[in-house]
Amino acid sequence: MKILVTGGAGFIGSHTVDLLLQKGYAVRVLDSLTAPVHEDGVIPAYLPRAAEFVRGDVRDAEAWQRALQDVDAVIHLAAYQDYLTDFSKFFHVNTVGTALLYETIVERKLPIQKIVVASSQAAYGEGKYVCRQHPDRRNGSHESHAEVFYPPLRPEMQLKQRDWDVRCPVCGVVMQWIPTDEAQVNPHNQYAMSKYTQEMVALNFGARYQIPTTCLRYSIVQGKRQSFRNAYSGILRNFTQRLLAGNAPVCYEDGLQVRDYVYVGDVARANLLALQDARANYQAYNVGGERSVTVLEYAALLARKINANIAPQVPGLYRFGDTRHIVSDVSKLKALGWAPTKRVDEIADEYIAWAVTQPDLRDYYAAAEEGMLARGALRAAS
């Protein structure tokens, strides 16, 4: 069985390729090798030579035609992700690129047996919250249990005043986040909207044309091979670079934001499960690490691991359109037999050990911050 992995030379893609080859699949990779993930356009050394490589862009119909030839299934990971304001690119790559995948299959009557599409936890926006200060009024109930909300984007004026919390739209008190299941999405920013519209394309066209399809909403994925130059790639990359260079990590808002982090190897396992298990057809699943961690806790953890007595900076910067708290409920995927295997501290150990061996390791944060501030993606509170 031959599997096409789009974005297969990237972070999640390359680990997925490794696992597929280990399980005996033939693998073809479609990747454009573009910046910032791939600075020089060269196939990375970590990508196994046993995987056939096709250079191409998912926005190009001819690239899809070449890549899909004699393929049995697709794991579609190629995506554009960032906080920049080139809004249309998110939809051209993520949504239109996915539509081209299905268009090519349908027009050419290709016998594709399964498609797994990488989506994102970002589709939930702020996710699921409860307010315990007033009754749940749904269905006329007057019981005293907490009411559930899916809050909108926090107002810019609120963030400018360093008021970071998510407040109840009814009584105004600070609400409590709870793990977010797959039931409701509420995307807030350009990346999140493009990933959810990508899901809509995939699941609707999959069902209409009987192409079994599964969408996986990844939490923040962590592990070795994350590009040092990709500002979006997150807390582990940014904080490790800063600390190894003797610089303080920069925490946005007040550093008390809550997230869950999932190991890239566990994500690869989820991809394989979705590929193989027919129970996952036409469904969306969360893929997360379960444990909640604040940004400040993560900074302290990495400082201990690196043996760096450096306190984080909390200058009052915030990413416009960002989420305050989000932790995924992974019980639906666990019911299929999957579970996260690595804790955050174990992921950090592996990443640090890998990072210090890389010749291009240096602190890229200052340049990334300058660019985000210039574009308004990163802003300063009063």
C-alpha cells in the first residue's frame, strides 16, 4: 500500500513518514520545501531516502496529479501557519489546496481508499468554559449547575488594559476553562478559520464522493525537528533557543495561559490509527497531551532542564487573536485505542538533546518579535 504524505519533509510529516516506513508502507512525499521551515530548499537529511520525493505546492493542480499517481491513501499535513496578516494565503494553501486534492481525485476517478487531514485545536478558539455564578438556563432549566459557554474573541480594549481573563457574557465574572471536546468549533483567527474550512471541505467532499476521510485536530505538537526559523512553531522552540543563548524567555500576556502539549511521535501514531481504523471515517478527533500547563510553568521547566538561572520576561505583549486557555479532551480518540505516551518534561529532554547538536541553532526570537510587532500580529498593552 502506497501512502502520500503532503508536507512530509516537515516536522510532523517526517515523523509520520518514519512510522509508515517502519510499518511496511511505501511512502511518497509531496513538499514545496519553502521558508521559513526549509530555508535553503534542500531535502532535509532526516527524511529517509526510502521515501519517494515529489517537489510541489498543494495549490498547484499538476503537483497533485503527479503526487497522487498510483497512491492508495493520503495523509495531508501540508499547511500554512503563522500569525501574519497575509490572510488570503491561509485559505489558498489550507482550504483551496485541500479542495484541489478532492477535485483531482474526483475528476480523475482515482481509487483513493482513505484521506487523513491535519486540522488544529485552533479551530475551537477559546474553547469551552463554564460560569458557576448563575443557573444554566438552557431548555428552561433553573438548576444551579454551571452554564457552558464558547466565548468570542477577547476585545482589543480589554487586552490593552492587561485584563487577560475570559469573562462571562451574562454576569461578567471570570469563567473557568474546561477540556474542550469535538462538539463545537469557534475559530477566531485566520489560521483557525482556514483549518476549519479545510475540515468542512474534506469531510463534506469525502462523504459526498465516498472517499473515507478523517480530520485530526492537533494540540500544540512538540518534539525534535521543529524548525528553528518558524516563529509559529511554539513555546518549546522559542524558550529553548532563548535559554541556551543566555537570554530570558518572553511570555505573552501574564504567562498564566493554559495549554496542552502533545508529542510528535504520538501525533504520528494518531495519523496511522486514523489511516487504518474504519471507525474513524468521516469523523473529527482531538489529538492532545491531556495535561494542562501554563506558559510560566513551561518556562520554569525548561530553565531547570537547561540549568539556566534565568527568569522569564513578562512585558505585557500579546498576540492579537490568540486564545487565553485551551486544553483538548481526547477521550473520543482514546476510545479507538490511542493515548499520549510522553509527558511534557520528557518531550523537553528529547528536544533539548537534539537542539544542541544542530548547526543552525541560535536565538531567532528578536527578529521574529520585530516582524510580528511591525505587522500588528504582536501588540503591547498599556
